[in-house]
Amino acid sequence: MKEIKAIVQPFMLSKVIAGLHEMVEHLPGVTVSEVRGFGKNRGHDNDGPIASAEAEYAPKTKLEIVVCDDVAASVVEVILARAHTGNPGDGKIFVYPLEDVVKIRTGERGEGAI
């Protein structure tokens, strides 16, 4: 099993979700959160750090998805294709191995709990 976390531009969320809905038989669900952050370029200009005590945070959207190993690459490709604008700040996709999943309602574990 894999956990996929993606940080994307908020205005790209509907495109990403539409692409993920096309995978509906393989995609058990998505958790979406509004988050803020900054990447390598925030707080810097071409001459170095900007003289500001406060960091500038950009609004982002975080998606969290748990899938079986054989579906993970397809989910990553959908997110990559649908979230890409080619501009700085498009985001990142992180893929983690997942040791276990437990469905709280039934106590079921593993892939059956996804």
C-alpha cells in the first residue's frame, strides 16, 4: 500500500479531482485540506533574501490518498498531468510506503480496509 500526498495550486483542484474521479473503480477516496506554505523561491529575490522578518505564505491545497501499490503510479500521473501549469509553485507529490490501514468501523486491516 502507498500513501500519496500532493500539494497543488488551489485553482487546479477541480481538474485534479476530475481526473481522479475517472479512476473511480481504483480510487477509494481523497482527503483534501487547505494549507499554507512556501517553497525554495519564497522569501528570496534575485539578489538573495528579502529583508523581511515575516515569511510570505502561499495558499495551497493538500490531497492525501491511500491506494494499493499497483494503482499508485497511475494516481501520481493523473495528479502530475492535471496540476501542472509550468509555473513556479505548481507543487509537489510525495509517495510513502504504508505499513497498515485499519478501518475504525469494522476493525478490518490492510488493503481491505482502504
